[in-house]
Amino acid sequence: MPRYDFRCRECGETFELSRPMADSDAPADCPRGHDDTVRLLSTVAVGGRASAPAAPTGGGCCGGGCCS
């Protein structure tokens, strides 16, 4: 189930809720009891390392060397 980040406009608390995508825009209550909250845009971090850059294959103007 996706997780959504919210921030309370009254106290500034940031919190996370797991809920179905169909309920992503439903109102959320702050853990401190406030109901004036806004859903935040979440960023996704992707980790890992590439083993090596892809080798150029040529072809096309910029890959084939016809631009000088």
C-alpha cells in the first residue's frame, strides 16, 4: 500500500499515512488532533551504482561523427 506524507498547517507536524491510491486525496487528521492538513509531494530516492557507462553505438548525426 502506498505511503503519503502530510503536514499539519496548525502545528507544523509532518506525518506519513499508508492508504490505498483511491484514498490518496482524502483528508487526513494530524496525530495531534488537528484537521487542517495538506498532502506533500514525495520524492523518490533510487540507490545503486552503474557498473560502466553505455558504449556509444554510432549512427545518427551526433553519434556518427558527421558534426564537426
